[in-house]
Amino acid sequence: MNVLEEIQAKIYELTKEERTRLREWFDEFDGDSWDKEFDEKIKGKNHDSDLAKAKKDFSDGKFKDL
């Protein structure tokens, strides 16, 4: 049995309250992981060209009112 299968088997043994706590913990863990990945992707990227394009598109009327 691999680690994932072991974890899955243990989850089946949890009470409803424990599953709720696990779900809350995992949502936070997953969100933090996504934040870190996002931060790493944008670190060091020069966003000046993105800003210039957005300003040009806006001045050219290429936008939608929200």
C-alpha cells in the first residue's frame, strides 16, 4: 500500500468532526501552497510591459465596464 492509499484508508476512519477539521486544515494548506507558487512565478518578472499594454488597451477603448 502506498502513502496515498494509507492516508485514504485513515480518512475513512475519521469521525464527521475530524473530517471537518481535516477539510479546514487542507483548505488552508492548499491556499498557502497556491499563494507561494503564485509569488514564485511573479517574482522577478518585469510587469512594466503588462502595465503599458493595459494602459494602451484602455486608451484604445478595449475594455468592458464591470
